[in-house]
Amino acid sequence: MTIEFSASSNPVLCLNPHAPLADIYAYADRRIRLARNLARSLSGMTPASTEDGDVHAISETFSILLEDGCNALEVIERRLVELQ
């Protein structure tokens, strides 16, 4: 599965759909948990505690982590459907 970024029309990262399910799950789990932790940090921020660009940088990072995790979960879902 190719992981695409909106910043480029040419994907540069690929997720191996044939990797062991446990490895794909660990990849997804790590990114989704990091995104959750980042969202928790963001929820505790106040306008007075942020600098210009902080919220944008955090939200972009959150989006990339969550998108990667969701892409990996899609691979897991397809593999599990194939097993049935």
C-alpha cells in the first residue's frame, strides 16, 4: 500500500501489505497512540501558551500520524477479510 501525502503527487513511502499482521498492527498502534497523546497535549494548550505556528505544526503532525495509522488498519482489515 502506498502512503501518499498531499504535499507531493509522487508517493515516497510504502507500507508492505505482506508484512506480518503483528508488525502492521504495532505500526498502526504506535502512530494512533502518538496522535492521541498529541491531541491531549493540544487540548491543554491556551492561546497564551502557544507561539505562532505551534497549533498548525501540531495539527499537521497529528493528521500525518493518524492517516498512517488508519492506512495500516486498512491493510489489516483487508488481510483479515482474505483469511475468512
